[in-house]
Amino acid sequence: MAEETRTSSAGGERSGGDRERSGPRGPRPAGGPGGPREGGRKFFRRKKVCKFCVEKIEAVNYKDVRLLAQFIAESGKITPRRLTGVCTPHQRRLSRAIKQARNIALLPFAGRVQ
Ligand SMILES: [Zn+2]
């Protein structure tokens, strides 16, 4: 015979009570950030069109420095496609042309040393 002894602790604690928070605070000084900040970008978006497609330039000539220079950043790096809008096949030819032009010193490897 086994007796089970249950110990049921029924704790019915009532946590009641009306808590009224009545804290009359002082009038808030209208603080916070003052005027709306105007953070306007200076770069405006232009509709990106591949320049080579528009002008129907099939092969990018590495001797055309003026053309290549448009796709080179100030630092001498090749501007990424997402910035210039050049399509992929043209970007590939362009980068190759730029590298060729660099090799024969038409374009700088590095523009400015900071
Ligand atoms: Zn293109």
C-alpha cells in the first residue's frame, strides 16, 4: 500500500490594489531636435544608359584617352558599372582598354596619392 500524499499548495495571493499614479509633473519644455534637417543628396540620379550602346561603339579603343578618362575615378580606378551605367559587355571591353592604356602610359595607374 502506498499512500500518495499530495501537497497541493494553493497559493492564491491577490495582488490587487488600486495604484494610482498621480504625479503631476511640470510642464515639459518643448525640447527635442529643433528644425527638420535637410539632408539632400548632391548627387542627382540620371537615367543610366550605356554610353557605348548609345553611340554604338562596338570596340573600345584603348587609344581614346578622352573616352576612357570618363570612366576613371579621380584616384585612377576604373569606375564601377553601377555608377556609370555601362552595360556588362562594354564594361569588360572598357576595363580592358583602360588597362592597355595604362600599360602604355596613356592613363595613370594611380591618380593622386593622398
Ligand atoms: Zn553597352
